[in-house]
Amino acid sequence: MKITVIVVHWNTPELLQKQLTLFKPNKDIEIIVVDNRSKKSIDWIKKDFPNITLIKNSANLGYAGGCNSGVKKAKGNWLLFLNPDVLITNKQILEMINLAEKN
């Protein structure tokens, strides 16, 4: 696994859904969504995005705590932490990693 993308979420399911639709299944990219005890359910991830790992924290651990929850499950050589409002594609992520590895 080349990279794990960890998205920390709290009460912005519409933004999260927009972001997740840009990620296509890819053997080099692992996607983990960490929900920090949102009031708005994101259980639809399990059905709509079966290749994405969903972690549901029992409390709002804040951004850093959410990142740490994701890191515990991450398998990638690289980590990328995102907010749900970042719109980025697999191609852009892999280009960034390839550039970093070359330099």
C-alpha cells in the first residue's frame, strides 16, 4: 500500500460525500474516514463506498485525535490527512507521492 488517506469528519456529510465520490478503488490508495461522533449519520459509507474503512469514534476527539484513530488502522507507507471539504482525486494524490519519492 503506497498511501493511506485519512479523512477526519464531523457533521459535514454532504461535503464528505462529494469528496468520497472522487476516490476510485485503487490498490495503491487506502481511504479511512474517521467520524468524530457526528450528529449526522454517515453509515451510508458502508453501502455506497465498500472499499473505504469507516471508524466511528465514541467521542469527538478533535482533529488530532481523529487523525490518531486513523493512523492506528493505516497500512500505507505515506499518510495524507484531509478535511472533508478538500476535493482531490486519486491521480492527484499519486502524482504528489511520486514527486515526493523522486525528490
